[in-house]
Amino acid sequence: MKRRNFIRNTAMSSLAAAGLTSGFSASASTTEKSNAAQFKLKYAPSLGSFKELVGSDPIDQIKFFHDQGFRAIFDNGLMHKEPALQEKIANELARLGMDLGPFVLYADFSVKSFVTQDPEIKTMLKKKMQEGLECAKRTNAQSALVVPGRFTDDLEWDYQTANVVDNLRMCCDIVEPKGLTLVLEPLNAWTNHPGLFLTKIPQAHMICKAVNSPSCKIVNDLYHQQITEGNLIPNIDLAWESIAAFHIGDNPGRKEPGTGEINYNNVFKHIYEKNYDGVLCCEHGRSLPGKEGEQAFIDAYRKADQF
């Protein structure tokens, strides 16, 4: 356990013994179950995951997450929230000692962007990086998600790869001095996103090595990679130096762990034993509707965390 986590956990335990914790209480009666025991890993529900149990207020949701033992959140739409709300979210996370997963900085699935040397695309990407830095400054975010867009049929694949590397270097030159990490997300072409350039973990790892910046890493979406290539644990090991975050979802169906074919107990155990201290974003739906489905979501992580 890292020293900062030991200090944080010790302090929280002392406060709990004194009855001074600030966990979710105002709406506790709306929950069917509360378990403040901290998970082994930083599973991160998205804002809005438990609206039936706790309502739609983002701050109440964060308090509820913490009360249930989660120590991180993620919000793909963070950049599009009002600056005042972004700051409010950041302040609550800081108060509770919670982490923030990658927000989506650029993910246009319809455009051939990074694979080109188009000057207009480069100008757009530079502008996006600056916008991402402003969001990160307000929210204390450490990482932002980038999807390199579509591939093209009129240029050799290796030239497209070279262009992606060049454009990512340009982006990293902007964000690296400010301490922001760009995480590349490979997405599956079979079920969800045909036509995109980046699909595999080995491919993303190669690109990160070529960009050669501490600000160019991977978010490993285990749902997408189970569809694309499987081999989840070996690929985690082989690309470990490039992985900065995870997305979670079972397959088929993209619901909570335990609803599909992925052995998340083993995967989480493996990640834990590698001393991973980052965020694992719960980027999936629920297998059941309503409060029952939201509670099943929480219970699924309790079960998957038993290793």
C-alpha cells in the first residue's frame, strides 16, 4: 500500500471511530444497503450510476459512492459541465480523498483526424488540448481520454500510424508541461465501433513507445479488448508500462462484472498484485432496471473484489 493511502485510510478509520466521518447520510434512508468498507481497487462509478438510490445531484452521488466503499469516480462528459460545477465536483472529491478517472477530451468517431497531416485537423487538435487543460485545471484531473478517430482507405497503414504518432507528439508537447496525461482508448470494431484506427492493446503500446512521452498512455477497456483480442491478462503484462487506466464492462452485453464471460475476480486480483493504484472506470450498463439494478451493480463489485 502506498504511503499516502496508508495515511488516508488510517485517518478515515480514526474519524470513523470517533463518529466524525462525513460520508453520505442525508439520503441514507433511500439506500437498501450501505457498506463503507473500502474496495481493494479504485473502481469508479460514473456520475448518474445510482440515480434511483440517491437522486441526480452530483455531489450527493459522490458522497454515496464514498459511503459504498468506492474511492474514485469518472465522468466522460466532464468537459461539457459548467465550470462552477466542475470545481464543485473537484472540491468534493478532494474533501473525501477520492480520485477522478479520465474525462473524454477528444473522441470523434466520424472523422479521419489523427491519421492525417491536415493543417485544419492539427489546429483543431491544438485547440482541443487547450480546452482539456482548462478542464483539468478546474477539476484537478490527471488524465484525459483521446480516440484517434477513423482510419482512411487511401493511405498505407504505416503512413497513417506515422501520422498518428506525429499528431500525438504535437498534443503531448502541449499537455505534458502542465502534467496532463493523454490516455488512448482502443475500441472494438466488431460490436460497437467499426472503422476506427486504434483497436488493439499491442497497437496502442507501440504508438505510446513511438511517441515517447510520459503524457501518452493507454486506457485499457477490458470489454472492448475481450471482443477484439481476448488474452486480457497477458496483454496487461506486456503493455503494463503504457497502461494508465482501465475501463470495466463484461461481455457480451457490457453490463456489470459477473454478467458475462470475463473472470473479473482473476483479472482484478492480477491488477491488484501488480500494485496498481489507478482508477478502474465502471463504464457499463446494468443488467437489471431500477433500484434493484443499481444495488446489483454495487453487489457485483463486492463479489468481484473478493480475491
